Amino acid sequence: MIETTITPALLAAVRNGERILCLSHVKPDGDAVGSLLGMGWLLRSLGKAPVLALQDTVPDEGRGLPGVEEILTDASPDFERIVRQQAFDLIVCLDASSPDRMGTVYHPPVHESATLVVIDHHVTNTGFGALNWVDPSSVSTTQMVARLADALEVPLTGPLAECLLTGLVTDTLCFSTSNVTPRTLELAMRLMEGGANLALITQRTVNRRPYRLIKLWSLILPTVNLADGVIWASATPEMLAQTGMPTSEVGLSSYLVTADEADMSAVFIEQVNGDGSTRVECSFRAKPGFNVAEVAFALGGGGHPAAAGCTVEGDLATIPPRVVAALQAARRRQLAARHGTA
């Protein structure tokens, strides 16, 4: 069952948990790392000693956050012993919409006896936990962690405030997305009053990018196409290898959707599987009033109306034409519904 508000059962689970594992999704972003670290600081304020874990390494935008060195990843020497082979009584999954997004952190043979609490703001969340608090009206999962801190009477100050504001800034592109409300800005003000430095966080996250990313964009941009309100581009494995950029940090779809003629954007990144087959990672963005989450969900992915993604087995010759056609069809349906002609 999915709840959209904090329930007594959720509060009791957090208060009573003793051996706690906190995790977030594969290929983490600022909200994933911010909410994970924020939950860690919240639990420490309650006198607990949680284990924090991610499958993948922390992205650049999260590496300056307080407590980041405590996060164990798949590459950590003690990951198997401390994370996958240790029994917990409570597992808190943050910012992940489906169980596969937990990656290698969640190990059912050892972990399935624990109470799994899911805290997430994605509209496509599948409700895979024992307790599911899913609030799509929240702009970030860190906003939800702040509400949980209030409910548990934990002050929004110090490291907790810095981690939570990082998620707010990154998931709203510095408060520029259409889902930002006065409540969002009020929380940002509270976190700043608690010691979080908005200018520093903005510079460390949305206002920076490495040279190798700019080089990768220069290779991808010649592939750009636009048709029927959808703009898209593709990246080959050779482009990624040439620049050394992780696919989780490409970030081009947000730029493409700024085109005046586009309502939706897509970036397709081909990756090689271990068996030599290929898959295509798809990143979607939409202007306000349009929804790309429905296409992502239909393809096995998830996300928000304005930002979503999925991974599809196949290659750049076959997947982009099929997915672009689905986006164009979704756009036509949404325009027809808006104009009452559906």
C-alpha cells in the first residue's frame, strides 16, 4: 500500500529501528546522495548508527557533502561484509521508484527479513516496500526527509540542512522547475537559516561541469534531430570511451528541451553488456504541461512527468526510432487532451 503522508507506522519503524541500512538508487544524483546522507544525519540525531550504501560511486555534485565518506559502495572493501551479508531490522530506501533501482545493495537472501521502508517522490513508484511513503507533490526526496525530521522533532541545522538543500537545488535546477511552490522556497529558507550555504551548493552542483562533459556534448550534438515537437540525440560507446564520461553524468537532455520548437527531449546512450550485447539508456525531459514519465514507465523505467528515463535492450539503430515515435505519440495525445479533442 502506498501512503502519500507520514503515517504512525512509519514513525514507529524509524524510532524503533536498531540495525538500520539506508540506501538510494543506482547511478545516484544530487537528490539520491542528499537524501541518503540527510537520512543518516537524522538517524544519528536520534542516537542511531545507520549504515549508508550505494551500488555506484557518488557523483561529483555530492562529493563535498558532510558525511559522504561514510557511504559504502560496491567498490568498497567492506561492502560485501558490512552491507550485503549483515542482517538489519530496518532498511530505508530513498528516492528509488522500483526494487531494481536498489542495485547490488539490497540482497534478498539476507535482507528480506528486515522491514523495508520506501521514501520517494516519483509518480511511477511501484510500492515495493512494506511501508511506502510516496509523495509526487514533493520536488525532491530531501524535501520529504525534511518533513520526517520535523515529525521526529529533529532540528534542520548543520550537516542535515546542507545535505537536504543539495537535493532541493539539484532536483529543481536551482528552483526553476514547474513544480516549485512557496512551500519549497520556505523549506529552502529554513535550511539556509540552519546553516546551509545556497550559493556554495549551487556552485558545487548545477553551476559546474567538467571539461570532459563539454567534450562529450561536442561529440553528441552533431547527432541532434527534431521532429513533431521532440528533439533527440545519441551517444555511442566510442564517444563515452573517448571522453571518459560516466553515462549517469551526461545531462544533455535538460539542455535539448530548451529548444523553442521542442516540447520533449531524449538522449540515447548505447552501452555494451558483459555478454557483448547492447542496451540503450534513455533520458527524457519535458516542458511544463507535458509528461514523459508515461513513456518511460511503459518501457520499464520511471521518473517524473518532466524528467524520466529507462534502459532498453537493443542498439542505436533500433531503439531511438521506436522510442521517439512513442514520445511523439504521447505528445499528440497530451495536446489533444489539453485542447479537448482527445
